[in-house]
Amino acid sequence: MVSMKTKSGLIDAINTLIGAVGDKFDADEDGDPERDFMVQRCPERLEKAVRGLPTLSMHLLAAIADGPVGVVGLASKSGQLKGTVSKHVQRLVEAGLVVRTPVPGNRKEIQLELTADGALVSAAHRELHDEMKRGMCEFLQRYSNADLQVLETVLRDLLAARKEGVRIVAGER
């Protein structure tokens, strides 16, 4: 006999599972497999930078790799505050991954560009995300189109939701 859960029972199970999944994939008892992946694809001299830079710095490095950009443009592109971006850009410059160059004809503005080492780290970061995406695609292949449509709807709704205090509140549908 198949057991049918009530709606509240299913919601309780989903809440528990979301927490457990977050805990499982955030746990770092196995070290840092993402940084290990990137270190394996970079020259040894870049290991300290790859392991030491925050994840946001890596994502900003990837955005800079898309083409020369200023701090304001990078903040806009990344959805981060200008001050936060400036702090991370300084880390990238100190690590030798990014250079600041003046914009011709504009004494105030600077452009951010990757150094040769920055391009290597950025390429390793891109490979990491490509590999993660391939893994997720392979994992999701086991589900039917109907299952995937429900999951897509739930995730879109969750992304559109807002937080009021500690509660998640549905956004507009």
C-alpha cells in the first residue's frame, strides 16, 4: 500500500529536506573540492590566490573576464554595492589577477582588466562552473518533464519570494 502524505506533511518534509540539502552541500568536512578543482587547473604559483580569495572575488573576476569594466559597471553587473566591489577588486589587484588602467580622456574613471594569471584563474573558474552544470544536468535527467516543470515553478517562486523578518513570503505570480 502506498502512503499518501497530507499537504502539511509534504510541506514539513520539504522544509526538512531543504535544510538537509543545504547542510550536506555546505559542509566542508571533505576540504574544499571546488577550490581543489581550480587549483588542479592552475599553475602552482596561483594556489594561494585560488584558495585565499572569497567566492565573490572569483565571481567578480569572471565578470571582468567578459571585457574591460569599471568598478561602477562591475557593481551594477554583479548586483553588489560599489564599496563591496571595490574591496574585492583590491584583493584581486593584490593577488596579481587584475590591473587597473586609466580610461583615456577621463581622469576619474579606471578600467579593470585581467592579467595573464587572472585569465588562467578565470578559465579554471569557468571550467568549475561548466563541470558543476554538467553534473546537475546529469542528475536531473532521471526526472520526467512533469517533475522538472514543478521543480522549475517552485524554484522560480522561491526566487521571486521576499523575506519579512524570518519568514519567506510569496512574491507576485
